Amino acid sequence: MKQFLFLVAAFMVAMCAKAQKIEVVDSDGNGVPYAMVLTPEAECLGSTGLDGVFADVKGAKAVTISHVAFKPKEVIIDGKDVRVVLEDANFALDEIVVSPKPLVYVQTYYRVFFYENKHGIVYYRAGLTDNVYDRQTGKVKASTKHFSTGYKSFITKLLNTLIGWWFDNLSEIRTKKIEDNLIEKNKDIELKISQTSPGHWIVNDLKGTVGTITDDKQTGWRRIAVNSDLMERHRLEAKGKKKDLAKRDEIDKKTENEVKSEFIIYHVDEDGNYSPEDFVMLEFTNTFDYEYKGEKLHCITGLQTFSTDRAYVTKDELKQRQAANKQQKLSYQDIQQFERKNNIPALAPVVSQAIEKLK
């Protein structure tokens, strides 16, 4: 009898300790890669994988699922595996009227943030980029003006001065088809894109799967998700860069549950061709934990870029648009109005609340 009771107790403990899994999908049933999983206390548990699955909520009773292309959703776990269907964020661009005019104007808006659950937002930056694509030469000229900055220390202010230009560059549109650019950049690791079914592709390098590509039937968008950090590591290994790899390993030792990701959305025509004016949005994110003075801190860093205005224009029309869209420094409340006006998806609630308190 005692042995029987022991087995029952062991079984119950095993059941209680079972990892609770979340599967996050879109309305077509496709897995949503790199959706952040947040607790009500603003702890970032991590992100879904390329298949849209988050393996273990670590005992959380409720979580918020957040993704740049979808509306955030609160989910009650209730001790069992959960399948979550996310609703599209309804970010949309006005139809662009095709004409023989020589230039394509694309305005992009970007925001950068570093969130840490103890101190809130420690860095924030937003800006607008005027992208001008010359249809004859195939080149883009871009000019960026950041219209909001926020930081909580001299160090982050210095970082803003030193690397702000890098964020500006990331807000510029791509002239080359995204898939072609990805393959060309990763020749050293033999990157290949293979179609697995209509509207679905996988991205493989010499060590395995590093990304997925999916066509969204409802929006007509193509979504590409890649593990850019993993590909960078594979490139260093392929080139035999042992010192660089050692530095990365040393940095990685200081963090836990780290996920770095790149997510791009764009339009393609029926033949799969891409034009610069078809860029929709992109996101680079990094979520991780690190220990500081005996306390574990949960961090989210992100850069998000959105197209907000597009048109075929002449040189005179370009000057008029650039003058009309010129921005001065804005408060965060003004930025929120700008985002609502342009239907830009909101940040996760815990992040937005922290930004509002930033001085």
C-alpha cells in the first residue's frame, strides 16, 4: 500500500512539473516565429521558435503574447498546453498609384527601445527616414532625422551619440529582393531557401534550419523570420574566426534564455518579384536574462521599422513631400498620436507604460 501511494504521489508530482507549452499561430494556422511571451509582472519568459512554439511557460498562470505584426493577446495557462491564434495588427499601407514618374518616395518610421523589468525603459529613440529610390539607376538615397530620444544615464546618452547613426541606417529600405540579399550575404555558410509547400519555405545553412518564409493569405504579405545571431556564429565558424567566437562565448556566459531574431514583412507580386516600395516592416529583437548584484533581470531590446508613406514622384513633388513631413522633436505622447494616425502596431503594454515614465 505504501509503495502504491508513493507511486501515485510521484505521478502527481510529475504531472504538476510537466512543462506547459504554447503554440502561437496566425489565422491561417501558420506558426508565428519570435512572438514574445511576457508575464503580468513584465518578465520576458522568452520567444516562440521558428515553428511558433514556446516550450515552457515556467509555471506562469497567465501570459501576454506580443508580436510586431499582430495584436497582443493575454492568455490564461490553467495548467495545460495552449494553442493561441493571434489577430493581425491591421497595419496597412495605402495603395500606391503606379506612374512613369522617375522617383519612388518611401517614408519609414522607426523606434528603438531597451526595456529591463527592474528599471523600466533605459533607452528609447524614434525617427523618420526619407527614402528616395531612383528607378533608372536602382539606387536609394536616404536621410533620417530622429525626433525623439530618451535615456536614463550618461552612458546611454553617449551610446545614442555613438551608434544612433546605425539605427538610422537600419531604417533604410532594401533595394534588392530580400531573399536574394539573404543568400548573397551568407554564401560562406551555403544558405539555401527551399519550398516545402505552396506559400511556405525553409531557410537552411550548412548546419540546419535558420529561418522560415510564409505567405499570409489574408494580408498578401510575405513574412521572413531568421535567426540572424545563429547565422553570424556559423559564418565565424566557417571562416575559422576563433578569437571572435571566444569573445561571443564570453558574452553569452553572462546571459540566459537569449533569443536574437530578425523578422521582415514585404509584398511580392504574383511572380514573386520585390520592389523597394513593397517594404512593409521589419523588427530586430533580443530577449535575455542577466544577473546583477544577485538579482536576475529580464531584458528586451528591439528595433522596429514601418513604411508610413509611399508615392511615385517627380523631383519637385519630392521636395514638397519632404518639406511637409519634416518633424521637430516630439514628446512620447505626440509620438503615440503619430503612431495611431499611421496605424502603427503598439508596443507591448508593459513597454509602453515604462516609456511614458521616461524623463
